Amino acid sequence: MTALFTLTRRELATFFVSFTGYVIIAAATFLVGLSFIVLLSKLGTDASPMPVTEMFYSTYFFWLLLLLAAPIITMRLFALEKSSGTFETLMTTPVRDLHVVLAKFVAAMLFYVVMWLPMLGCLALVQRYSTQPGGLDWGAVGSTYLGIILLGGLFLSLGCFASALTRSQMVAAMVTLVLGVTLFSLGFLADQIPATGHWPAQVLSRFALFQQMHDFARGVVDTRTIVVYLSLTVFFLFLTLRAVESRRWR
């Protein structure tokens, strides 16, 4: 565990000692703030017909930030170290391949969570100046963040896998974006096809990202969705581990 903690701290530090990390956080803050400005300007002084978290999820800002953040965060995790030659040095140290993969993923997840923290400030402002009785439903806020973290974990695991396959950061980012858009398209397709008794429709319904995130934003937590997201995340991390181990076969 000491090795895992040390590696995670090393990976997390690279996000905050570089200019790129702060640019990502600034861009995310700008998009989140802009989305709330758009939502509140549309509402005016009228009472919200739905939770603010649900309204935020329904904007294209949310999905744009999710799709673009994963490639940018993960593209350097393995690819940069491979291209600079530090990856082989790292792998000659007394650490396990699993520790390296987990440390990079956990560091990416922690940075991803920090990136979404400005949304709490926007929600706090809504709570402070809201004239609606009861204000925000913080249970819905918690479930929304749970959905954001689960979706982020899945997209970041895709990025880890893509970065482990190449030495080029740009190639890793493009592969991650393509995989993310593919998953996004499956979610769009799942919303268009009703979940009938046929197994293909049932399988496709598990990728209904829009409906699942809609439930999280309303404060509804479905354990089946959590299991699917965690299973897919573990699966892509397993593929990442196999990609890292493949260097021994060459």
C-alpha cells in the first residue's frame, strides 16, 4: 500500500505542478459557470419546475465537459512516460504493474473530482439567493455527484487503456475521444429503442447514459446502474493492465 500511495501522490502532483492541470480546471469552471448563467437567465425569477441539478445535466455543457475532460486528463498518463523514456525506468523499480495502473487511475479520478468542485460553488449561490421554499435538494446534489463520478470513472478507464496502447499523447486523446463518443452514441441509441424482452435491447438499455444520469440528477440511485458502471470501469482497467504487462512479451 505504501508503494501505491507514493505512486498516486507522484501522479497527482504532475497535474498540479504543470500549467495544463490549471488550464483544465479553469476551462471546466468556465463551462460550469456558463451553464448556470444560461439556466438562471432562462428561469428568471420563476420557480424551477425541476431540480437545478436535473436542469444542468440536460444541457450540452455537461456532456461536452465529460467527453473532452477524459481525453485531456488521461492522454499523458502512459503515453508521455513512454515517449520520454521514464516509463521503463519506473517499471524497473520494485513496484507491481497493478500498482502503477491503479495509481495513475486514482490520481486521474482525484483530479477529475477536483475539476467538478466549482459546481458546488454554483449550487451554493443558487441556495443562497433562492426564494423557493426548501432551496436545493442536497440529496439530489449528492446523487448527481455520484453519477458524475461513476461516469467519469468509466470514461477515464477508457482513457487509461488508450494511453497504455501508444507513445503519442495525441493518438491516446483521439482514441479516448472516439471511444467516448461511441459510448455516447450507444446511450443515444438506447434512448430511441424501447427495452423489450429481447436480449439485445436489454443489453443496449444498460448503456442508456442519458436516462441513467437523469435518474441520478433527480436523486434516484439504481444499484444496477452502479454495478454496470463499476464493472465496465474494472474491465477497461484490466485491459490497461494487460497492455502494460505486454511489454514483457516483446
